[in-house]
Amino acid sequence: MIIPTDFDNPTEGAMAASPVESEIREVVRRDVAAVRRSPETDSAPAANNNIGILVRHVAGSSIAEIDRLTSELSALREQLLSQGARVQREIIKYAHLNQSVAQSSKILSEGAWKWKTIKQQTHSLGDLPLKG
């Protein structure tokens, strides 16, 4: 997070800040300006009151943002858990399919070997002279 020191002249990094940070900066600008404009007669109690209001306002915004982020993270957690379960089911299906393909390949290979052996035996019988 970028914290600018000059609130009247934001830098590029400050321009790219989140809307919450922008709102906080705006509240600080308004409240600081109000404190600067307040007459000297009010002095410490009024300044403390303004600062107290500012702190409550900023804290309220921060707490609301934290609550929103917490609920978003909870929703994302649930989504990740469900997607993880789905991926696990897909992997199990793939493993079963892979095992079936391996068994089919073995059966086909054995069958082809038997056919090849029979064919070779038939050709070798054809080369034998006939008795008769």
C-alpha cells in the first residue's frame, strides 16, 4: 500500500490506490481542512472531537471493508473446496478409464499374438509335402 505524504499532490502510485483508500484520503482532507478552519477559541476540545469523529469514521470504513473481504474470502474458500472435490472426482474417473484402456490393450495384444502364431503355423503347414 502506498501512503502519500502530500495529500494535495497525489503521485501515480496513489492514483492507482483502491477506492477505499481514496475515500479515506478524501475524509482526511475534509476533516483536516475543517480543523484548520476552526477558530482558535474552540482549541483543544473541538480538535479532539474532530479527531475522534475522524477516527470513528475511518475505523468504521475499515471494519466494513474487512467484513466485506472476509465474506468474499469465505465464498472463495467454498468455491475452491467444491472445485477441488470436482477435480478429485475427475482424476478418479481418469484413473478408471486409464486402467480400462490398459486392460483392453493387453487383451488386444494377446489376441494379436495368438493370431500371428496361428498364421505362422498355418504357413509352415502349407510348406510341408503332402503324403498320400
